[in-house]
Amino acid sequence: MPVISIIIPTLNEEAHLHLLLGEVAQACAGVSYELVVVDAASQDRTVAIAREHGARVVETVAGNRGHQLRLGAQHSQGQYLWFVHADVQLAAQSDLGQRLIDALETGAVAACLRLAYAAPGFFYRFLATSSNWRARHLGLIFGDQSLFVRRTVYQQVGGFPDVPLMEDWILSRKLARRGLLKQLPDRIIASSRKYDRHPWRVHFKLMWIKVLFICGVSPQKLAQIYYRKDR
């Protein structure tokens, strides 16, 4: 039985997935692991690439990231669950998988990595710094920071909710109530693609969505706002 289940939600990620799966193999060298790719009806070679790397592929419909992550956990077998977005890069040493395990074995309830962006400029430095501060001090681990958690703890708090948005916020708050969420110093490099055209506009839109969520707006309604095309 694998020690770590690496769960990757995908939708048309052929441009990123091959590189990520190679980096995951390096990061988990020396640790038994499995790859579970949960694909939301990709129209490119995403599924073929996943299978070429030996991943178990679970296919579902598009439009619900929380459902993808929850489904991936249900189809996995590892003692530890590592949720990784397909468009990130792991700037890590080969023993990262073991060090994530060590973080949980020494008292952390869950762990994540230190966010960075490959794109240059003040905006992306600000975004990474504020995201890392939020994870360390507010106990909010968002998807790009790759949540790592023991299966038993994940199950005890109910896992990822089956919602189209804010699933990472909901789960990380439940985990934070149980104890320390540790951020390792290893960098994970996130894609800037959702910010590329209008970075500050997208950022403020996301901040507004978080405010609405705190005020009680449902994830379903927030998803409509999030995916609405800005003119």
C-alpha cells in the first residue's frame, strides 16, 4: 500500500502535467507513493499523459474543484494525502515527501509549502508574501500551496466539501481548529496565468469573493461570480 497519495485535479493541463509528475517523482524518491489524477473532461492529452506516468485516472465532470479533490481522496489508498494543483512547479529537494511526513509526525495537523511565482514584479512578490503570511498566521492553506494531511485526520474533519469554490478555505479552517498547520520553507511555484491580463483587477475580485463568503454567500453563488467573464 502506498504511503503518500498525490491527488491532482486537472482540466486541459497537458502543458503542465508532464513536468509536474516528473517533479513529484523526484520529491517522493525513497517513499512509496501513488498518483491519482482526477480529470474534469479534458479535451487535450491530459489523461494520456497521466496514464503514461502510471497515474490512476478518475474521470468526472467540469465545474467543481471541491468534488474533484473529494473524489480523488475517495479513490486513493495512502496513509497521507497530498493535494497538488497541476500547474505548479516543485522547487524542492528529493526528500520533500519524507519531510512532509516528518512535519506531521512531529505534531503538525497539516502542512503546506511556501508559495512563490515565477512571474517577476511587485504584484507577484506581494501576492506570494501575503499568501504565505495567511497560511502561517491565519491557518488558511489555499490550493496552490499543496495541502498535505494524514488520511485519518482528513476523514475525521469530513474532507473537502463538494462545492465549486472555497473548498480549500472550508477544509483548512476545520484543520486549523485541531492544531498547528505547518508551512515548510520549500518553495512551490504557482502559475500566474489567471492574473496575467488584469492582475490587480483579478486580485480585488478574489478579495471581494472572500468577503462575501465570510458574510455567508454560498460557494455556488460565489462560483458564478468567480467564473463570470470580466469585460
